[in-house]
Amino acid sequence: MKPELLAPAGDLEKLKYAYAYGADAAYIGGSAFGLRAYAGNFDDTKMEQAVKLAHTQGRKLYVAVNIFAHEQDFEELPAYLQQLEGLGVDAAIVSDPGVLALAREVAPKLPLHLSTQANNTNSYTVRFWQKHGVERVVLARELSLKELGLVRAKVKGELEMFVHGAMCMSYSGRCLISNYLTGRDANRGECTQPCRWNYSIQEEKRPGEYFPIEEDERGTYIFNSHDLCLLPHLPLLKPLNIESWKIEGRMKSVHYVASTVKVYREAIDTLWEEGEEAFQARLPGWLEEMDKVSHRDYSAGFLFGKPGPKAHNLETSHYVREYDFVGVAAEPEKVSEWVEQRNHFRAGEVLEVLTPHGEPWSFQVQGMWDIEGNPVEAARHAQQLLRLELPKPLEPNSILRRAKGERK
């Protein structure tokens, strides 16, 4: 059986694109109690809309309730958990034993998944949580391929693992640096990602003299992990029969969600339906597509053992951005040549179109008009609606992007 492809969705728009590009399920956060406080997240109304969107399409929706709770959090948590149960979300993702116990008490019909934040690194831990009512355990990113196989062999019930996305330099994401340096607690959804800042080491009696781990004039990025990309290694993961493959990124863009979901959807379908030879033939194209989204250098994480220096970028914390996300196809009530601007673009530039189905295609921007019918030379205004002269209609949920060298 194919694994579930589980996608991130930081807001309702990203959720729509996750499903449109092939996700079987998505995970979101409410306005509180999740570990991505600065994602768009979902208030009560949007949460209800999200559940309806998922279930009308035959997809699943999980809600992260994975903070490490403090005493005051338990004042509002009971009503929130009961709300999730009433809405019919497919699971709440928890990490705190107290939250789990409360959920079993006040929302007994709410399925529970255990977050990777709970450091799930062995079969004994998995079975412990299963005995306490957890239906699925999200395994720690720190497991090797061999360890994944050992856990799978010893455990019945659902398992989930990360296959793509940002890696945290702290064990299973349990970091105190943000709290210490900025007062924003990573374990309560407010991480400021200080691991991506540049650092230098200085001996207190030698001001101005820096330890020789310095890599450039700005310092060194000793905590700056590469991003996880297990795409080339999916044939090794297939025999494990892990139920869900997860993409990280609730803070990422619509372009990131659409691109990564499409690639992993095609990769899973090809591997299961056509076999490894067909998978390997298409792999170079998928890897090229993965390079078009904003990312840090990729690595296999812990899959083949503990990462060495090559799994960290010691020179810069900047993202690799080969393409700019510039627009999306307008909502269905608009005809198929209308787009909504998301970044500056102008006449004469070549744009590439990513669609839920089929290969990307390109065109040069020629005629462009605003909603009053006036000719436009450049799309400068945020979310401006524009009609473009196109060689063929835009498929719903299409995304427009521009190679970095194309900007004029």
C-alpha cells in the first residue's frame, strides 16, 4: 500500500494548494497551542472551512496541538480539544503527556497522533504511547534507515516519518536558544530561528580576536543545518511500510507547498505503480524541480548515520532561491487568462507555469491588462488582478514563477 503523503498548510490558501497538487492529508495549526505561532494558522471559522474542504475532497486534516504546555494553558485547552472533536478533524497532533491525558478525558473521540517533538526514537517508546491511546507516532528525524527498519519490525500500528523539509539543530526540535536569546519559546510556537544567525567565538581576554572556525568576514554558521530531502532514497524507504510520509513547512510559501507535494506525489505513484526503473528515470527531473523552490542545501539527514560537517552550511544561512514566485491563477470565477500578482514581474520576462497536472511550461509576457482593461507594463501592486496574453489557458491552481536571471 502507498504511504499517505502528508503536506504542511500554514493557512487556508496553502491547504487548498496542498490538496490540489496531490496531498492525501494536511496538517495545520489553530490560533493557539501549536508550534508555529507565526504561520497564518486557522481561527474557528477557517478551521471549520478547512475540515469541510478536506472531507469534501476525501482527504484528511490533522491539527497540531503540540506545544509543551504550561499550567495556564490548561484553562482554555479543554474547550479547544472539544471543538476539534466536534468539527471532526481526523487527528490532533500532541507532544505533551498532560495534553494527551486531557484530550482522552474531555474529547475521547478525537484521534491522537504523537508529535516528533516527543523524541520517538525506539519501539519501546512507541508502544508506551500506543498503550496510552495514541493512534499514530511520528518518528524522530534522528533515526537512521536501519533504526527505522528495527522500529517498524517491532511495532504494530501507524507510524509517520519526515521525508522533506527544514532540519532543526536541536534534538527533535526541542530548542532553548530562541527562549534564551529573545524570550520567545520554540517549544510554545514562537521560535525566532537563532540557529540561522551568524556566530563567532571570541576569548574573553582577547577582544577582537576570533577563534579560527570563522569561515568568512561575517562569522560562521555552526548551527545551520541543511534541509532534509529523502526523494532520491524513497526506494529504500518503500519496504519499511511506514504509513505516512511527511513534508515539513507550515511557514513556507504556496509555491513551496505546491512544488514539493507535486514532486513527492509523482514519485510515490511512479515507484508503486511503475517500479524503481521508472522512478530512477524521472528522478533527475524531480530533483531539478526541488531546486526551484526556496531551500537550503539538501542532505539525507540521519538516514545513513549521524550527519557530519557536510550536512551543515558553515558559510551562509541564506536560502537557495533560483526562482521567484510571482503569481497564481485567479479564482475559478475568473476566466483562465487572469492571474493574481504575488511578486513584481513585467512585460518581456519569461515566466514558467507550474500546474497540478503535467509538466511546467513557459511563455514570454506580452500583452497585460488590469481589471479596467488598461494596458500594464509591470505588475507592481500586491495581489493585483491582471489578464495576460497566454499561449494556452491556465489550469486552476496554476503557479507562475520566474528564473532569477529573467528579471528585467
